[in-house]
Amino acid sequence: MFHSLSAMPADPILGLLTQYRADSHPNKVDLGVGVYKDPSGHTPILDCVKIAEKLRFETEDTKVYIGPTGSAPFNQLMTELAFGHSHPALLADRIRTVSTPGGTGALRVAADFIKRCNPNAVLWVSDPTWANHTGLFEAAGITVKTYPYYDYDSKTLKFDQMMAKLATIGKDDVVLLHACCHNPSGMDLTQAQWDEVIEVTAKQGFTPLIDMAYQGFGDGVDEDAYGVRQMAAKVENMILCSSCSKNFGLYRERIGACTLVGKDSNQANVANSVLLYVVRCIYSMPPAHGAAIVETILGTPALKQQWLDELKVMRDRINGNRAMLVEQLKMNAVERDFSFIARQKGMFSFLGVNPQQVERLKQEHSIYMVGSSRISIAGISEANVDYLAKSIAKVL
Ligand code: LMR
């Protein structure tokens, strides 16, 4: 049976990991996969995570099935982290959350859930969007189309064009928005722009699906949730997919959440029952360890504060890296204006070099980035920024 298969190309993001690890160049630089790195290039385990894991080790007393919903305390705490404690939708009992295997798991159950709501729904994604969004939703049988978003020439948002397109999308479709730290462009909506997007969403009646994979990496935990909170206050239905991979550094534990906002409590219950059916049909129930760590942290005031402090260190370092790269490029007499990198947010920006230059950076300098020239800013450090800037100068 397998004879009919032809090989798939390596994943455009994850495939870089294998190539980078196999490269023996002493100055190699990994700007590929979006993972936080400390100044020595290591992806550390947060101290608050280590403490929570120790507590968990001492108190965990069973490994019995957790059930398709996952951990109830985790779900409640993640809902409050995303929406705040007193959001009107929370007080009206309109919100239901399930734990999922990472943010990707959340997106996949959202995809199957959408398919059950409306088998003909089109999912609209920003142009560009995270490389895996399209494949993931198409795998669930959903047609994916794009709305204008990033202007590669001016390095700004195509906001007017985006709004014009959203104003043509009808109530049977779904529009995917990035809550913050847009992956791959680093260009976020301002709060005023969010307000306009929310207005057109409510007017057109399409369902917003917000992907929040980087809460706390942009401006702060509450600031980054502005769009999520305002949107949920203004629309009948909404889907939120969150990830704990980056902000808790729990990449390999695979923990995230899928949240539904219903018109009222009854509708939320019905929608939740469908979501749980979808979960049962895909992976039955989520892993528990990551959820246990997160709920221990968020449910223990001192640990939560420690987490917020460690998150700020990561956020500040990424912002510092942005400024450092711009400065170093100037110091290497690069005439092209790269100041946009310092204005963008989160883990990623497009460097803005062409595919041949991306390839040369890899082949001649062992600098790894996605073919679109997306760079993971966290991979820059004081130790490699000079080499990086000099190499970019050479290929330019
Ligand atoms: C990324 O965009 O690099 C991360 O979200 C990791 C991934 O799974 O692609």
C-alpha cells in the first residue's frame, strides 16, 4: 500500500533544527524555530517550573486518566489569564476551556470543531501567517484563504486592505487573528486597530479565532490579551487557542488550551460537548504533566509573581536583541534601514533579504533562518551579533 506515497519535504521550520544540529561550524547561529534562548544560546527551564515540578513530584498520587477536558483548575486559571478575573463573558458563564496538547493541539481541535459547526466554513488567515496554520486546517478539510496583512516593502501593516477584505467576509466563515507577537512578521495590531477589527467582526458576524501563542512576550500578560478581552465582550461566538510552550518554556510538555465563548451558558455547554467529542476522536485526552506545572504556578501567588518576573526577563531580552541587531548592522556600515526590527514585537521579524541571500547565509555562514527570511530574535546574543551583522552585510 505504501508504494503510492511520495516523500514530503521537510517542515520549513522544524527541518532547520536537524540541519543546524548537524552543522559543525563553530560560529553557527540558529534563528530558525521560535524558542527562547538565554545569552549562552541555551533554552533554560524556568525556575518557577522547577519549583512547581518538585511540588508536583511530592504531591501527585495517581496517574489515572484525566478525561477529555483535562485539568479543571488549569482550565480555570488559563481562562482567567486570557480574559482577566472579571470579564463579562466569564461572569455570564459563557466560556468553556479544555486543556490541549500544545497550541497546535488547540488549533487542531478548533479546526475539527469548526468543521462540525459548518462543513463549508472558509478559514481566513493573515498573509503571511504561521507556516503550519494552512496545513493544519486543510488537514481537517477546511478551505483556507488569506486576507492582506504585512507589507514587505514598507515593513508595516496593510491595515486598510485588511479591513476592506474583512468587510466582505460573511457570518459562516472564520477569521484567524494573532493575539500578539504576530508570527512570522512581528507586526501587531495597535489597540485602536483591534477596536476597528472587532467592530467589523461584530458587524459581519463571522467567528474570530484568536491564536495566542506568545502571551507576555509582547508588552505584558494583560496588554497582550487586549484583543482577546475586547473581542469576547463584543461578539456572540469566539474561539481562542493558547499555548504554554513559550511563556512557560514548556515546549516539549505539549500543553495549551482551546477556549470557546458561547452566546450564553446553554450554548457554551452544547458547544463544549461537541468540542469534547472532537477531542475524544483525535487523542482522547490531553497529557497532564504540563497542566499540573502551569496550574501550580498560576494558583500559587508567590510562584505566579516569580513566573511574571521570569517572563519579563525573556521579554526584555528579546526586545534588547532587536535593538542590538539594528545597532550592530549600522556599525557594520550596512546602509539599508533595518530600524523596523526594533519596532516590531515578539519572537519574530522578517529580515527582508531574498531567498538566495537566505541560502547564502546558511551555506556560507551557517546562519539558519526560515526561507521567508523570518528570524527568531531570541537566537541573537551578545556573542553572535557581530558575526551575524557582518555576515548579513556580506550577503547584502
Ligand atoms: C515557530 O513558529 O517557530 C514555533 O511556533 C515552533 C513551530 O512549531 O513551528
